[in-house]
Amino acid sequence: MNNEQIGQRLKTMRKALNMNQDAVAKILGIGKSALSMIETGRAALSERNKNILIQKLNLNPEWLETGQGEIFNCPPEQFVPFTHRTDRTVPMQSVPLYNIEGTAGLVPLFTGQTPVQPVNYIHIPNLPKCDGAIYIVGDSMYPLLKSGDIVLYKQMNSIEDIFWGDMYLLSIDIDGEEYITVKYIQKSDKEGYVKLVSQNPHHADKDIPVDRIKALAFIKASIRMNSIK
């Protein structure tokens, strides 16, 4: 699929529903800036978000991919949205914030092998259940995320449970050293590999063996940290 064409059709669908970017971004669980990048072709529409559009906004997947047929699967007045149990939000939760540089890494943090004391707690209403939060280091996901921002995550037990194209927090073993990063995960042409994709166009895509991924978490939300001088 051509990202620019998909983005233009997504924008057409949104306008047909008389919805602004804030409303659609909220349904997809992403930021308005991320949706804007998808609509302008600068970022890809993930399979997960495509499924959400089909299930919650009645989008016709054939029209999305080819531009042929009707925008919606059925007349809007006949559509009954489908809701996953995992879509439910928590009215209020205390999400522990960790300074990953002060820990032994994601694996001990996720497994509980080494007790890690949070540096603080984040209180945000109406978010999906999160297991923790960490500060971002590096610019591979810029401008969507920048160094110093906070990402809130939900731990995952298996690479088989991922939604291809979505954003994840990973711990990767590289020559015995732990490399912690946030990337989009896509399918790789190589057997036993996955493709890690950055938002920043200056960072090249990279195929890595699945068995090098030692810890994995799904990014549920992010917080932009701005400094006022």
C-alpha cells in the first residue's frame, strides 16, 4: 500500500464522518500529530489501527487499499461498532515511572528478579491499563517522540502477540550488551527475524533475530516533556 494514498483515503473517510483529527486519534489510541503524519503519508497505517477503523468506524478495507467501492461497509445508520475488552480504560491508575539508567535493564524490571524503586508515579485518567513508564533516550522516533519524553507501556510475554506495525519498547541483546529502544515492529523477509523501523528518516530500518529480543512491551501512551527557559 502507498502511504500517501492510504493517508488521503483516511482523511476522506474522516471528513465523510464529520470528525476532526482529535476524535479519530482518540479512537486509534494515538496522538493527533501521529494521525497527521499518517494522513500526509509520512507514516504508515498499522494493521492494528486499520482493524480499529474497520471495527469502530465501519471502514471498508477494500476501498482503503484500492480506492474502489464504497467508503463504508454498510450505511452508517446501520453500523454497530465492535469493542474489544482490552479497549476498556481505567478511570484512574498510578503508573510507576522508572529511570531505566538506574536499573539493571528491562529484563530484571519486567521479571521482578531485581527490586526496582520507581522514581515517581504518573496519574492520568481514562488510560488503558499500563504496567509502567520510562524516559525516552535518543531521537530514533523523532518527531513523534523526543529524548526526555515519557512512554507508558504494557508488558508482553511473546513476540507472537504483537500487532505488526505498532510501536513497542524492546530490550535487545547485542553482543552480550542490552540495547533498549522504542521502534515500530514490522514483518521481515528473513525467517526468524523482525524488522525494526524508526520514525526518524535518518535512522535505517534494521532486521534482527527474534531470539535477541529479551523483553517486550506495547506502548500505550506518551507524554511530551517541554522545558520552559
